[in-house]
Amino acid sequence: MKASDWQIAYHDISKGVNSYGQESILTLGNGYLGWRGAPLLSSYSDDHYPGLYVAGIFNQTTTAVNHRDIVNEDMVNLPNPQLLRLRIDGEPVTLNYDQRQAVLQMNQGFLTETLTFPAKQGHLYLETKKVVDPINYHRIATQVSLRLDFSAKVEIQNLIDGTIQNRNVARYREFNSQEFKVTGQQGQLLVARTLRSGVTLVVGGRSSSEQLTFKTTYPDQQICDEATIQLPANETLTFERVMAVATSYQDQDPITTVQQNLDAADFQQILASSQAHWRDFWQKADVRLTSAEPDLQRLVRFNIFQLHQAAQDQANPDLDASVGSRGLTGEGYRGHIFWDEIFFLPYYAATTPKTAAALLHYRLKRLPAAKKNARSQYEHGAMYPWQSAMSGDEQSQIIHLNPMTHRWYQDNSRLQRHVSLAIVYNLWYYTQVTGDQGILAAGGLQLLLETSKFWLNKVTYDGQRYHLSGVMGPDEFHEAYPHTQVSGLQDNAYTNIMLVWSLNWLLALRHQQSEIFAQACQTVDFSAELLQKATDVAHNLSLHIDDQGVIEQYQRYFELQTLDLDAYAKKYGDIHRIDRILKAEGKSSNDYQVDKQADSLMAVYNLGAQQVEQIVRQLGYQLPQDWLQRNRDYYLARTVHGSTVSRPVFAYVDLSLGELKRSLDYLVTAIKSDYIDIQGGTTAEGIHTGVMGGTLAVIERGFAGLDLTGAQLTLTPHIPAAWQQLKFQRQFHGTWFSFDFHDQKVVINADHDAKVIVQGQQYHLSAQKPLMITLM
């Protein structure tokens, strides 16, 4: 393997959103915190955005917009402890470097940046190394090496800067962005408090060097370690900084926690901790993929790297937090938790089950909030919010800014009630992969019953069929019917199919877990009448299917006008947000058959084509033999992939149709989503965790054909001819399995005796004895 397969490297001097995007990609993290890859010398500007985030830390602000108060809850950008200021012979060093190399070393978990600055007398050469401790997760550190090709006085300031606001996302800057207030300076610790949520934030920093003696001063809202040296030409000056962060959200005494972590380690110890952790992690987590595609291997690793930084076993079991759609890398979507979990929680379940359980417990703890959310909308049971943050109430924005028109518009995305079904799916997937049924007794079954109660009370009956109204599907371009003032749609196919699937699981658990099921029903007052209704709805919920076998995305979708997407692409170029283009033209995407992303086909991604067809038949409908291709062709022609998770879904569907080349093309494009910033600037606001999990799922569940949801592990591979080798490991019911595909064969190994099914044939594995199978 090439060394570059473990690196993300930049050699350019980027500006604007490109620079912001690189800083998102170069983020370091450990599940507890995320630390954007901005240069140490940078503060907030058009070109740079330092950011430090702690999982679960949010604050609410209020802004008057159009004579109404808009409340937003944001993941808080904490005081910045990395800020470095330099003076050379009294002249401040600014970010006018003319050479740059930044390298993220994914196999060891550190970021190195080398910068060359022109100066009056010559050049300044600066190398910085940043590292996060994955084990002692409160700690981060930097090492700075500085050299001049001339002799000069060098003044150094290492600061904790408390003058920070949330400014990462340009369209949010018109809102109040002041999230905290500095309340104290204690030794080398800066103490602050979030203004509304009342969380105490403690950030500390300690500077050291064998060549310097630092003294600490206290500018307004800052703490500064400063030193001065007369540096001879071509002599290297090295200094290090250990930093720590804690909050009252997770710690009873965050001041003590930070002080103890500052005192306990130096830079080399933190670096060694990171290197050891990542070395051990990659032993099991690596996906080796040898192909002719130049970037595929390292970007597969990049996705794994970022998902592990977003949540991992050393931190998340201690936390009350989940993973937002941008992880801890930026402030896009205000750091909120969405249905994106459905794309990456299955990955955690099969690689780090304790992490998956911790993320599920975030949802279980917010079941009371989901019930309150339902009551606020005059609904029954539990209705999880489309966007969740600290407490689990609905945090979806009421209005959003169209950057093409610079106008504010109503936002109805909160009607994506299918988020509750995504949570149920993740709960199911976790139990299937791990065999851990204990989570059902620990609140999971109550979650399933309460969300089922919501759906069963929301459906209406017309004497023949049940209908579900007032919802949206995954396609966010359609919020309402044309020329109506009422938001929401009827009988969204994805929601209805997933609802039937959820009710099927509920009814199966009635028999499989009869004792705890009865207890849970009594606890949440889930009556026998509701159980009977669950059976009725599961067999009589409405879908709309045309005579060609195309499942209508929602009732009356087929009546919408068609749109010439080729003409729009010719006129505008990038049309992935054609909804904004239409708004700018005085039109509405509600009026047209144009989709942001895969909608009804998302059910195929979740459940597989066979199970979707079974559900359709269970509802009393028939589909032609080629229904999947007809549906793929129909909706693909109308989809602009305005969401990064759209292409992995189509890649999986294409694999189900046996179209490996088309599927591989979608996978390669999707896996580059953040690296090439496919959406033209959104990576500036953070990486996209959903597409990272989705692409790994396409490799694992699609091309490798691995199914971990049955009683036995099954394998039905579809390895592209262009792949010389695919090798990875996954966990199933407590047993680790390794898979090595090459030369039309697969070698399977397990750490316990096990049975597997490969291409329909059962094999017995003896522990630690590899079995080679020739693939048909």
C-alpha cells in the first residue's frame, strides 16, 4: 500500500469556501470533541475558520426576522485555545504565506502543516503538528517548529481566545451568533457559560519549551502564554502546547477535569496515545480496496477515519449525544441530529457496537421529549423531531434563506416524520447485528410502541384503505400540493412502506419477546385495540401504483408538471438545488416532478428489493417482474442529487439490478463528495456523515453482498472486475469475521466457530481457520 493511501494532503493556498472546506476535511476528533483543521495563526475571516466543538453542547439564541422572533439552537463553537500570534523584530506575522503543505495522517491521527512566509529580511518557515488524544478525550495538543533564514527577535503568544462567535455558515450570520460569555480566568483556564442553556465551558492551555520560558497574562476575554527569544539564523525553535476542554454537561467539576488533564500529559504522550489508538483501530477497521480508481482507497479510509472521529467507544458511552449530519467538523445544519443516523449507525453496529448503543441511548433518553413533541402538534404517542439537538425538542428552522434571491421563505421540512421510522430501523438493525435484545427491555420496546401509537392514531380510514397525510418524504423539494396553503403530502410511498415494515416488526416481537412485550404495552398503555389496528394498517395502508408498476412517490405526484432538466442544466450549470432556481424564477418545486434525492427507492436501500416487494404484496398490490428497473428509470430521470446521500441509494439500487458499472460510477462520485466538494461549497460547513456511512454500506452490503440482519451471516458478492482485492472485517453476534475477496474467490475467517451462507450454500467455519470459497 502506498503511503499516500493513508493521507489527505493539500499543497495549494486556498481561499474562501475552498479553504473552509479543507479545514472541515482536516478536522481531528475523538467522539467527545472536534477540532477544525485551521492554521494556528488564523482567526475567523473569509478564508479561515478555527472551530472547537464538544458533542452535545448547544445553545439557543433569538433573532428578530420580519417582525417575528426566530429561535435557533446551535452547536457551540468554544473558546479557541490554539490561537498563535508571532512578531518578528516587532512586525506581526500575518497569513500571507506563499508555500503550504497540509497532511492529515490517518493511520496515526495527526495533522501537519508546513508554511513558508516571506519577510523583509528573508523567510519564516513554520511547521505545526496538531493531535487529539482518543483515549483521554479531553486532551488536544500542538507542536510548533519555527525557523528563520536570518537572525531576529521572535515574540510568541499562545492564546485561549474567548471572543468567539458561531460564524462558520454564511447564511446564518444574519442571526444572533453569540453563544457564550466569558465568566472567569483561573490560572491557565478560561471559564465561560452558554447564554441560554447554562452550560459551563472550561478551556485550558499550557505552553512549554526547552528553549523558552512562558509567562501567563490575562487580556480581556483571553489567556495568553507569551515568550520572547533572539533567534539566530537557521536555528529551529520548538515549543509545545497541551490543551484540555470540559463542560458541566458531562462533568460535575469541569475545572478540576481540565486542570488534571493539563497536568497529566505532554505533547509526546498525547501523540503516542493517538498513534497507538489508530494503529489498533485500523487492525480491525481498515477496508482494503485495490483498484484502478486512483483516489478510491484513501477516500474509503477517509470516510472510516471521519466516522470514527465522530463517535467511538472510548468517549460516546460516557456521553449523552449523537452524531449530527456534519459530525463535529462544522456548523452546517447548526450541528443538529437528523435521520442521517440511518446511513451510519449500521456501520457502527457492525464495527463498534458500544458506540452504536450509545447513539441509540441518545434517542431512548429523548422519548419523553418525543411524546411532548407529539402532544404539541395534537398527536398521540411519540413523534421524534426532524432536527434534534440538546433536549430532543423540534429544532427545524421555521424559515430559510435562499442565497439566490436573498429572501427568507417558509420551511416545512419538520414534516419529515419518517425520522421516527429511521430511529426504529436503527434499533432493529442494531439488535439483528449484535444479538443484543437487552436494549429492547431498556427502553427500545417502549420507543417502538410509542412511535407506533403515533402512526396508528395519525392514519385515517376511508372504508377500504388507510391513508397517511401531513407528511413529507426524504425528497425535500416537495412540501405541499400546488396552489395550496396546507403543508404536507398524502401517502408518501417511502413513509408508508417503512411504516408497514415497522408494524411488522412490532407484531413479530409480540410473539418473540412476549413477556417484555406485554410489560411494555402495559407501561405505555398500548391497548389490544391498537394491536389489532396495527395488523389492519399493516395490510391495508395505501400505496399508488400505475399500470407500468411505478410506485407513486406520493398521491398525485404523477399529476405534477414535468421539467426539462437538460434545459435547466444548460442554462444554469449546477442544478443540484433547482428548488432555489425555481424560486428565483417565481416558481415552486412543489409544482414539478423533480426530486432532490431518492425517495421511494430509499426503502430498497433500507430493506432490499425483495422485502419491499413482499410489503407491497402484503398490502394487496401486484408489481411486474421488472418493477425495480421501471421505478429506478422513472425517478432517476427526475432526480438532481441535491443531497449527498442520493447517489449511494441509487448505487445500491443499481447493484440490485445487476448493473455494476453504473453502481460503481455512483459510488466513486459519492465517495468524493467532500473531498472535491461536489455541492460547490457545502463542505465548508462540515463534512457529510450520511454519505460516508452510505458509501461504506454500498461496499459492504452491496458489492460484498454482506447481510447481517438474518439469523445467519449471508454473503452474495457482486465484486466489480476492476477491483483486484476487497478485504475487511465485521462483527456479527459477538464474532469477528474477516472477508478477503480476490481472483473470483473469498477467504473467510472468524474468531469463533460459526456458520455462514455464501451464494446460497451453508459453510461451517472453525475458529481461526480461514476458509477459501470459489465464487460462481
